Amino acid sequence: MANRSIARMGLDEAVVRLFAARKIHNAKDALGLTEMELMELLDMPMDSFEAALARINKSVCPPFKTVLSIVQMRSKNEVAMGHLSTTLKLLDDALCGGIPFGVITELVGPPGIGKTQLCLTLSIQTVIPTSFGGLGGSVVYIDTERKFSTTRMMQIGSHKYPGIFCNEASVREIAQRMMILTPTSAPELVESLQKLQSIIPEDNVKLLVIDSIATLLEGDNEDEIFERQELLGKQASLLKYLAESWRLPVVVTNHVRASGTYEGYGDGESELWVALGTAWAHAVNIRLVLEVREGRRCIRIAKCPVSPAIAMPFLVTSYGMEIDGNEFWQVSEQDVMAVYRNYDGDDDEEIIRFN
Amino acid sequence: MDDGGSIARLGLPPYLRSKLLACGYSSIADLHGASPLDLARDASISSDEALSVLRRIGATPAPIAGAKTAWDLMSFDRSRSRIGTGCSGLDRVFGGGVASKELTEICGAPGIGKTQLGMQLAINVQLPRSLGGLNGHAVYIDTEGSFMMERVLQMAQRSALVTPDQSVESLLSHIFYFRVFDSTEQIATINSLNKFLEEHKEVKLLVIDSVTFHFRQDFHDLALRARLLNSMAQKLMALAHHHELAVVLVNQVTTKGNGEIRPALGESWSHACTNRVILRWEGGKRQACMFKSPSLPPAKSSFSITTRGIGE
């Protein structure tokens, strides 16, 4: 939108030329200066200036919708009002149906805890037919650490959906709908994301996974912090744009790191922190933390507008991930940036049993 | 104003008349445009006498355009409307609720509840005055996709329980949602609001969530950024006054090297809003602190976020 050309806004030729002569070619050029500065630059008569500006603003301002019309449209057109099931019923219930379309859901945790397992599970859920409870679409899996395992995918798939994974023809059909990209640098990652604009509609992409977003964007070099933050911000904007325009669930995995502190978070016992900083934390809509509590692997809802902070134990099995047992904890909502190495438990936390 | 004729027509005492004549003021037209001090000096009369002469020709000093007396402002303050948040402690921090005709900034760390509060206000503004609302509609400008329809639906469902004539559908139909994807769209949308508000006169709340996101990354020239933000703040202030809106601006926080958090967008932005509220965690509970306001003390209160919305 920032790129929209002044020439295509229905302004008078003469006005367009005047703007161009002062190097104002697109909306961003025009609106990226204060009105006074622009007026000085153009030196136009007041009323034609105001008329031109009104036209530009109108042309760039997005249309509005009422919340009701959006909700009605989604109920009508989308599976589970726009959610991708995680196949973990408890998690699905807490998230009002599963991973939501149109937003960024982040999975964060130490290496080996199960983030990629969940990504594989979600990928399978996306490609299997709607008759089996899936989305019947394609997946774009951006694998920056070469962790995508076809063996593991087959294992999970054949356990969960033997009917589909039993014969070569249907496996082939499904596997061809999983696109795996392996960028090796941050610019390559950005390029891949930009190419997606056309791939998404053409290939009926219904899930975008970036496993992990941190690999190529993390760094220890203090000098690069500003550039890195900027790059991260642009990534976040681009991902949101893709997610929202195409109503896609976007799942990204993130790392943890041992150092650094965040005021107001955790209680000092946690030794691990979510990587990529607070600006990134603002950008993700949902943060699911995979960590260890009382010796068990748990998935905790650390940031989510629609659910309370709960942590549920899980197991990694040949079915992918499964909820372990029939209890979950109601935990502190404060630990958005903290990841527990091994949380010892807190008597104040409520344990909730379910059947 | 009396335009014609000689000053003899003014009925001035003779000594005044002769002093004026002596320094060249012979007709009423000559007196137009003279300031009391100039006249006093020219004619060697006192400023009171000069004033009385000018009053006779009807040249009473015009009030300074736009100036208001403190009394005017007091009446204005009393009539100011406020929107309840759903938590009495939080309302107290805001001085009774989020005020109309003002810019209120809400900043805080990720996950603390800024968007939740914004969404709750978009519902609450629609409630009748008896329930803390203004019977008004809301405009929500979403700059980072934080607005989740599922959540607003949950909040509307709770509200609809207490207001039988306002159904969930009605509540959702009166929130006008704009999604902007970069700073240019954000600026263009704010510039287009005046017209929108003329056409939708029931809107009494504008939420911009967040005002920060795009401005943190699209700008290298921080001085330009500060000027644009300033210009934006002035426009928002004008909209707030002209259309009697409560304007709520959600801001993010940045982390300093030592882990300390502070509001984003720098020093110059900190002057833009009338009121600034920071949301933070304290003692395991969410707290709101009013830390800048021309009239309210730095109050603090805890609040919570439940499955149905903002609560005590």
C-alpha cells in the first residue's frame, strides 16, 4: 500500500507531474513527510494541495468492516471458525478450536523438547482430507535447521491415519503437498517469504511453518542489534500480512537462551529466556511454551488472548504428541518471556482434573 | 463601530478633545485601529482615558480567539464523559473511566492486556450510561493483527447477558474495524477519520492498537519520525475534541540494556498524550498505574483478565 503510485490515484496529470518533479512518486513519499513539509516542498496553491492530499489519503486508507461481518463470514466459510486442530483435545479447547488462522502462533522451548514434533503433527493435519478432519490443503515448511524428518512424518501419519498412509499412491499425493524450503541466510528467508505471495493461492497452501525463525535471525554481535531488530520487525509484518490476507495459520518455532533479564517477568528462578526479545514477543499473537515442570514435558499457554494460562503435560509418542494424563495446571500468566528448565512446582498453582 | 464624522460627535470632555486634535486625531476614522497605549502616548493622556475614548467609538477589544476562561473549562470538565473498563479499581486509576475528548495512552509489556483493554472498551462504550457506557460506537484501528475476533465475541457474549436489548450481533456490528499494514496506511487512515466520523456520528471511542508497531521499524530518521508522530498526535487531539471521542492509544515497551522496560517511541512522544497509563505485573497480579495526567494523581490498581473480559 505504501508503494501505491501517485500516478494511479486519479489525480490531475499536472498535479502528478508536480509531485514527480519533487521526487514524490508513491504514497509513502507523500505521507512520509508532515503536511507542512510537503506543502513547502511542492509550493502549490492551498486548495489544490488539500484536494490532492485528500485524494491520496482516501486512496491509501484501507476499507473498514464491522466486527460482525467478519465473524459471520468466518463462521460461514471456515473450518471450526478458522482453527487448525492440534489433535490435543485439551489444547484445542483452550485455544477455542486449535491454532487460529490469520495469526502467528509461536512454539518456544529448549532443543529436543518437541517443537518440531508438533509442527509435523500440524503439517499432517493440514494435508489430510477434510473427511478425516484435516484441511485438505498444502503446507509450506521452512526448515532452517534441517529437522524435517520424513521417517518421523510417516511414523506419525501411519499411526494416526492408517487408512491414508497405507498405500503408496495416497502417501505420494499427500507428501507432494508438503513443500519444504531450506534457506541458509536471513535474506534467503525473506526472499522465500516474498515468493509465497503467489505460491499460497496457486498451491492451496493452508499452513505456513517456520522451524525455526530464530536460527537465521539470532546473533550475539552487539553491533548488529539495531539491524537485527529491524529485520525481525519486517519479518513479523510480512508474516502477519501473509497470515491475514490468506487466512493462514502461521506457526513459528523459537529458541531459548540462558542470559539476559526482563523486568517484571518470572520470579528469578527461571534460567531460560525466550530469544528474539520483547519486540518479537509483542508481535506474536499466541505463545506456547514447551518446558519441563516437575520432571515432565509440558506445553504452557504463555500468551493468548482467548485462554487462561494453563500448562498441560505431554508425551512424545509414535502418534506424535499426546496429552499425558488427565490433569493440567493453572499457572502464572506472568511468565511470557521465561521458560523453565525444570519447574519445581508451586503450591499456589491450581491443579485441574478432567476426564 | 461608529465610522463617520468628527470627534466632536463623541461627547468627550473638551480637554480630551483638544488633546486628541492636537496630535492629529480629528475624525472618528482616525481613531480606528489605534491601540489604547499608542493613543495614550500620542495624546499624552492616561490609558484609562484612551480606553474610554475607544469604547465610545465602539472599538471594544475583541476576545482572543480560542481563549477560554477557567470557568469554561470547569464546566467542560464536568460534562466530560467517561467509559468504564469493567473493573472499578481500573476506572479509579483513569479518574472514573477513560475520558472523552482526551488522548489516553496504555502501554505495557507483551501479554499484559493492552489489546484486551482496548477490545473491552470497544464493547463497553456501547453500553448505556447507567452501566458505564456512552451509548456510542467504536472505531478500532488494528496495526498489528492483535485484535482477535474470538475474544471480542467472548466479551460481547458476557455483555449481552446484562443488556437484554443489546444482542451480541448488535454489539459486534457497532465496532468498525480497520486493519493497517504499514505506517503509510496508518497515517492515511487517521487523516481519513474526520470524514468517517462525520458520517458515523455515534462513534465515541477510537482505539489505535498499537500506535507503535510500524513506527518502530519503518523509520531510520528519528527526527522525522518524531515530527510525524507529533503531527499525528495533534490530528488525533483535534478529532477527540471536535467529535467528542475518547482516544485510546496502545503503545509497546522496549527493554533497556539492564532489563528495565519503558514505553516505546521515545521522549518526544511522551508529551503527546494527555494521560499515560502503564500496565505491569506486580506481586503476581496485573497492575495499572496512571503516571502522567494533568489532573489525576498517580493512582494504581490491580485488575484481572477473565474468560469473560476485564474484571476486578
